[in-house]
Amino acid sequence: MILEVTLNGEAREIEISPSETLMTLLRRLRLFSVKHGCETGDCGTCTVLLDGKPVNSCILLAAQAHGHEITTVEGIGTPRNLHPLQTAFLDTGAVQCGYCTPAMILVGYALIREKGKALTEAEVRRALAGTLCRCTGYVKPVEAILQAAQHSDS
């Protein structure tokens, strides 16, 4: 079947299997920021934005994304032109092993777009609760998201 989506700002038509998850599809398309973790929606490392909202792509069939906008971390910045949130993660030392980092950045990106400068630490912590991290203890990622929120336009 043909999936029609907007992927990282680009309209795409992609051949998919009806049973293919969104995570599997995105990794097949070489978007490796979408991590393969638990496959049960518990760890959050497969997080992508669907119409601007974080979702676990491992438990969403690709076909369910038909007609929607999908954003991966590759869609918010490039190695030569980082998004301010990505820069904040580097500046604060929020990246350890990096496995959960793309998901945390996408969660933070969605929060900042929704709340802007009004974003609170409690809101960040609550949102990041769905993304498991063994390395950072969440302190630095929370700091990075709050720092980027203070420099946002809203």
C-alpha cells in the first residue's frame, strides 16, 4: 500500500506493508535517530512527532500516519545548522551515551512550541517521564530544554 505523509517537511509517497510500524519504516528510510528499544511503547526512544505531538513510533502502524506530518530529529536541525534546542543539549552536557537524546529533543521541541518561555521544570519532567534514560539522571536534559525555552520566540 502507498503511504502519503509529510516527512520532515517533505511530501512523500512510500510503499509500506500494512503491518509495518512507523519505527520500522523510518529506520528503513535511514532515519536512525528513531531508536529501536522496547517495541512496547515503554521506553520512548522511538519517539517522533506526529502533527507536532510526541508519539511512540514502535506501537503505531505506519498506515496510521497516512495524511499526517511526521518529524524526526533530522527534521529540526542539521549537523551544520543545529536547532537552538540541540545546541542547548550540547552546551549543558545533556548528551551522555546519546541513545535517548533524539527522543528527549523532540519532546522538548514540542513542549517549547506549545509553552514557550512559560514552560516550567515540572512540565518538562512530566513530559520526559516517557523517555527512559540510564545515563543523565534527567538533570541536564531538563536544564537544556528550559534554557532553550527561555531563548524561544514565544
